[in-house]
Amino acid sequence: MLVIWLGALLVLGGLVFIGAQPIWRGRLSEARRRRSSAVPRDTLEPHTLETHTLEPRRPGAGFGLKENWPGLVFIVLGGILLLVGAFSLPSAPIEPIAPPTPH
């Protein structure tokens, strides 16, 4: 039973790792604020104004194999452990059903 729980934990951990990678990798445009200057923003040149958005400046790398191979390894190892645990469980013998007896 421990093998099954460990396999399930590895599969879930791999899924969390793969899902969290694009979030960790993306840099929000306002995440690193610069020190406030003494010059008001409306007096700056238009091309120097930064956009006020939470969107990343460039798209994240997505779900590439190069970035997510540890998560995929966890999922595969967890699947193998789940299969090993499922086939190692003792199966209960199937007893034939007795025909009904007349009263």
C-alpha cells in the first residue's frame, strides 16, 4: 500500500511541477519597480513610458520538454509505482454464488 501512496504522490508532484513552471518562469512587467524619479511621468517622452500591466513582456516558454523533464520523470516513476502496487495487491478469491434454496 505504501508503494501506491508513493506513486500517487510522485504523479501529483510531477503535475504540480509541470503546471507551476510557466508561472515561475514568467516575469511580470511591474515586478521589479525602479526607484521613483523626481520627474513626473507626464513630462517623460512617450517612448520611455512603461506600460502598466501585469502581462509578461515576452511569452513564457510554455510546456516544453526541456524545461519540464523532471516533472515528466516524476509522473512516469509514479505511474510505474502505481502499476507495481496494483499488481502486488493480493486478490480475493472469487467464490461461486450458491443457487437460491426453495423455502
